Amino acid sequence: MKILWLGWRELYTTRRMLEAAAASDVRFEACEVLDLYFECANGRSRIGALGYEDLATAFDVLVVRTFHPYISESLALARHFRDAGKIVVDESLTDEGYAVSKMHDYLLLAKQNIAVPATWQIYDPARVEQQAEKFGYPVILKGVHGAHGDHVYLVKDAQELRRKMWRYSCGELALQEYLPADEDFRVLTVGFQALPFLIQKRAELKEFRTNRSQGAVFSALPLSDFPILRELAEKAARVLRREFAGVDIRFRGKEPVILEVNRRPDFQGFEQATQFDVARAFLDYLKGRAVTLKTDRL
């Protein structure tokens, strides 16, 4: 089996996938969007890179990990593989399009009765202030396209809210209720099934964000001790059709609430804390999908 990984080569996740493939019978190559070339001539079209004239002919599986700012190019490659009858992860990229907005995710999750923080995205600053008053300070102000804890603020009053909002264009931020808690939990799902550990993430002193990039402390716990979190994470991954997801959960009182379902989780902190081989688990899932596809075609 030959897997093409569309993602930045220098990232931990890419390096680990290359290591896992090297220890197995899988041929695995990483490609960046800027490596691609697109060709349409004489009634045919193809997308090449890495010395291959047509990637969809050379590889059996495409895993799309790179999007911004080359969204159209990434989607074009995904659909090129689909049209060739190859496996694409995530499959939803080939039939739903691509939505990176956290608000988009919250809307879909809420429709399936999955608890998410009360969240508002609106373009009128005055109405944002009115909603913040209804929530009651402090509130969370967060970028709808942010990652790694960037563009996320704990806002303590209306004056601070105005100072933060003027730095952004209309619609770039969402207002969210603040859920006070000392910890979050991250569950990794592969093929919509949770891995056997979760990560307890505790924020650094005087920091409300629990991202590893913001200095949070990670601790590994057996997922079997948290069956409700397993069920919630797996359901959220299925609703959003994310075949490899990092699901972040925080408790609102006794109720677990989905903070995010990351479609491109960085699993460095997870592997280091749990000593679980995430890269191998994902590789095994891709191999299983390839076998299933081959069997279905017989």
C-alpha cells in the first residue's frame, strides 16, 4: 500500500508517520502543497509531484493535513483522488467541501444534541457587547479560525472587549461563555474510535488556556475510567466525519461539553504523556480501510 500525506514535513506528526511507515510494509511519502503541479492538456488532467506524473495513479491513499492558505489546491487534489477511486481522509472533503470555522462545528454538534459552550458569532460590535452582558463577565473571545490557543482571550469587562474587538475584522471572532475549570480533557479518535488513553490538561498558573503551546501540563489517564467522555468524543467525531480527531472536553458543572474537534490534531503531547504509538494506530487504520475497499471491489 502507498500512502500520500499532504502536510508540512517539519511537523512532529509528519515525522512520526514516516517513522511508523518505515517500520512496517507501507510505503509512505509526505508532500507539501507547494510541491504540486497541476496540468490540463489534450483532454486530460493530472496532478503531479515528487517525481510522479500523476499522484492519484501512484498512490492508494491520500491523507490531507494541509489547508490554509491553499484550500482550493488541497480540495482539488482530494477530489482528484476520489475520482480515481482512491481513499481520501477525510472523505468529507470530497463531498461536503471544507469548513474550518469553529462556529460551523458548533452548529452541527448542537443539532445532534451534543453539548457545546454557548457561542455567538455576529458582525455588529454593539450586539456583541449586549450579548456579553447577558452572558456575564468574564467571557471568552476567540477567533473562529484559530489554533494552538492563538486568538483566544479571557475578557473581564466591556472596555477590554472593545479593545480586543477593534483589532479584528467583522466576523473573525466569536463570543463564548466562560466555563471555569482547572482542567480540560483531550481524547484522540482514530476511525471514530477513541484510543485507550486520554490526556488531562492543566493550565499553567495565571493562564486559562490548556494548550501545550501555552505551557499546560499533560497527564495520561486510562480512558476506561471515563466512559462518558469516550462516548461523547466518538459521537462528536462521527457527527463531523473526522476520521482522525483530537476532541477537547471541559466540564460545565457535571456536564461534559465539547470545546473543539480538531481535524488535524498534533499528537506530540499525547504520545509523550501516554507512551502510546498514535502514528502506528492511524497507520493501521489506513491499512484496514485499504483492505476493506479492495474486498468491496471483488
